[in-house]
Amino acid sequence: MQAIGLRTISAGSSAFLTCTGSLFTALLAWPLLRQRPGTAMFLGMLLGVAGAALLSLDQRLRFGFGELITVAGALSYALGLVVVGKLGSRFDPVAMAAVQSLTTALCLIPCAPRALAVIPHLPPGVLARLAYLLVAGTLLAPWLQLTAQRSLSPGRVGLLLALEPVFALVLAVTVGHERFVTRWWLGAALILCAVAVVETSSARRSNHCRKRGVTRESILKAIAPCPPE
């Protein structure tokens, strides 16, 4: 969906909509997982959306087909975070990433003949970028995300994913030698503040629970069903 949207909208609009979609993970987790976002999470979401707008948007956002399908893709990805969050820690990240990659491959089999005909004629530089996308974007990144979700809530993962445009900004300015724009850095600062607000609040709650002797294991044990006699 994101790739289809990029054919008709700018990269900046796509980055903003994708980042905003991941930030809405916490709202999806509220009715589906009964994980009500706290004040810190709501504040983090607002700061994140504002930061993503400053970082990505360079013109008025219009909602045509490209924008709508990009939003649909972002929300479906956020829903995927919630689904994985419902599993808790009861899954193997490597197996889950393998199943996701296999499912994607099976769904795209109709496009395989055309791709196999085009790939051999691509320039070496394009092939290198394609290889990076295959390894880092399709295999490594999902595996790292799934590993993190074994111990983090979907809302926090969604917020941390909002750091993606910040890393993209740093690479664009350093490796890509793009010109300095003040609003980019202001947007990056807002996203970093959003993450700091939520993670600081989470750390305080963890310390409070630790002092009271409450752990994740004790909570799971308390809500687990009684074994059969």
C-alpha cells in the first residue's frame, strides 16, 4: 500500500502519513487490548504528529487516492502491532518474521514474472539498493521489531517507530548532503521529546512497581487461569 501510494504522492507526505499511522497504535490498543493510553502517551502522540508534520510536509496535504491508500497501509501496520501485542511473549520472533516474509512472497507471486524479467537489467547501484531493502527492510527490521514487542506494549513500539524520520533526517544531512532546514530539526526535536516523555513515564512506573514488588511475571501469574485438578 505504501509503495502504491508513493507513485502519486511525495515522499514527505508518505513519511508523515506513515509516521502518524504508527502513532495511532496506542489508540487501536485501547479497545482491542484494553490498554488505555495514559496522559504521557497522549502527549507523546500529539508531539509526534506535530514533529512528523514539520519533518515531512513541505506543502499542503491533499487527500487523494495515494494519500488514502498510504493511510490504510499505515493503519493496517499499526493493527498488526496490536495483534502481535495480544500474543505477549508467547511467540518466537524468528519464526514470526519468517511467516510474515513467506506470506508477503506468496501474495506477490503474480508479480514475480515481471520482476524476474526486469531485475537482471538493473544497474549495479540499483541492485545494491534493492539488496539492502531485502535484507534490512524485509528481514532484519521486522525481526528486531518483533523481538522488541516481546517486552514492550504496542503503543510504545508505535511511538518508537516514529523515530524513523529522525534517523532519515540525520542520514539525509550527513550521507545525502542535503541542505539544512530549520523546521526539520524542530520536527526531529519534537519527536525526540515525544519519545522521552513516554519512556520517562514508563520508567517511573516500572520503578514504582519494582519498589512495591510487582513484576510482569507476578501479574501474569495472578491473571492466569487455574490449572485443572
